[in-house]
Amino acid sequence: MPPHAARLISTLIRARRATSVLEIGTSNGCSAIWFADALRDTGGRLTTVDIDAERVTAALANLERAGAREYADVRHGDGAEILADTPDAPVDLVVLDAERPAYVAYWPHLRRVLKPYGILAVDNAVSHRNQVAAFRELPASAAEFAVDLHEVGDGVLTGVRVR
Amino acid sequence: MPPHAARLISTLIRARRATSVLEIGTSNGCSAIWFADALRDTGGRLTTVDIDAERVTAALANLERAGAREYADVRHGDGAEILADTPDAPVDLVVLDAERPAYVAYWPHLRRVLKPYGILAVDNAVSHRNQVAAFRELPASAAEFAVDLHEVGDGVLTGVRVR
């Protein structure tokens, strides 16, 4: 995730005073370092998951070097399973930066795990517009979500669960 | 204010579930229409002030046309005076889009009127970088603010009062 996108999401974490953030798609952990910086302020914690064991190892090393290790649980696994295992409404903010064609299948769980006024943030909403298009329709047509597209980095789609 | 900047701030309003927003520099009221859209969701209200009576008249007409009139108090006056008359800590989010050289003098009031985890948003932080530079140092060097620059529209500087 480009720094501009991670910075926007870290501002949203602070703005909401989010303490429970779930990232699907850890990659090298650079975005997690940004989120951890915000969670240090809010007293919160990140759970971030990646399906690739090598990326998990790299992310742990990067978080350690950044002094951010204590703010993040890095898990090796499938985002869909982590979502399915999450109870209703404990999460302040979910970040999607993973296998985009899988997002549509995440949707029933995403709307279930977010708290009221919880936030969904989806990276690559401009750079991979077509891959995100089918998913985007879901929060956009759900009455409880207010959806906006922010043209920072590769494009960040946000949805706030306003009712 | 360009739509991209107004959209970012409206997302922050929803993310924070802000109900009390103060805008200094109403201009034609287009940004106020974006903010009102978010405040409709949160059950909140905008106070927006401009020193130019013609702009106040135009903004009222634009808000009326947009069906957003009921979410905004449009006031004719000096932002500095409005800030000085505001009690401590009732405001969720302050937007500055006015006479940039005056912002430094606003600062003691800005840090006073914002609630904990309140948000400061300053437009034109890239397009008028030099005019905003002296002000930017104030939240950036205040331990209680986390400051970020978002490169949308003309550049939006945000500061969240994290402690």
C-alpha cells in the first residue's frame, strides 16, 4: 500500500479513536507500521492477516525494526476464515488489501463484524477499479454505509457504517 | 474547496461521528453542502462563518438549493471572533479555509475549542504551502496533535488531538 493511502487510513484510525483494526493482506507490513503508529495514540491494536507465510515473516521483521511489534498481531491465514471466526461488531476499522476477487465473498462478514460507525477501507480502488467494481456495489447499495472514493495512492474506497 | 478535499473531510466527519463542525471560510457554501451531507448521517450541525456578506448570501442560496439548509448555521463575521467566543471543547472538527495569514492567531483558540480526539482540517496546505507553513508548525510541534498531510485537492492538513 502506498504511504499516502496508509496515511489516510491512519488519520481515520485517529479520527474514530479506533482501538480494534483488522487488516486483510499484510504484505510486507509497511501499512501495518502506519496503523500501529495511530494505534499507539488510541491505545488500540491491529490484527493483520496474510495467506503467504513468507510475507508474514517479512512483516514481523519490519514491524520489529520499526518498534511497532507490540501493537500488531500478525497472523498467517485466510482472510475469509479470520472474518468468519470474528464475532459480531467488535471491529472499528477493516482494511482490505488482499485478493480483490475474494472481497465479494467477505461482504456478509464485513457488515457483521463492524461496529456502528465502523469503517471499511479498500485499497486499489482506482488502480484496480475493475477488480473492485463488483465489491464496491455492495456497500454503495447498502443503506447503512456512506461510501466515498479518495484519490490518494492507488485509490482508497471508504465506507462508514452510519446506521 | 475542491470536491476531493470536501469529500475527505466529510469522511472524517462520519468516521468521528462528529456532530459539531465549525468551518471558517464559507465561501460559496459548496464545501458546507458536503459537510451537511455527513452531518445528516451523524445527527449533527455545521456552523460556518465568512467575513464577506455577499459570500454568506450566496452560500445560503446554494445550501437551500441543495436541501442542506437545515444542517448549517451560516454566519457573517470574523472567524477570529467566532473562535474567541466559543467555549472550551464543544467542537468535534474545525475546518480552516479562510485568510491563511490569520491562522497563527487562531491557534490558541483552536486547541482550546476542540474536544479530545477532535480534528483540525486545513485546506490549501499544498497549493499555498508557504502561507500555511508557519501555522503548520504549531499543531506539528504540539505534543497533543498527530498531524498528517493528505494530497487531495489543494492539499488537506489534518491534526487529530490525540491527548
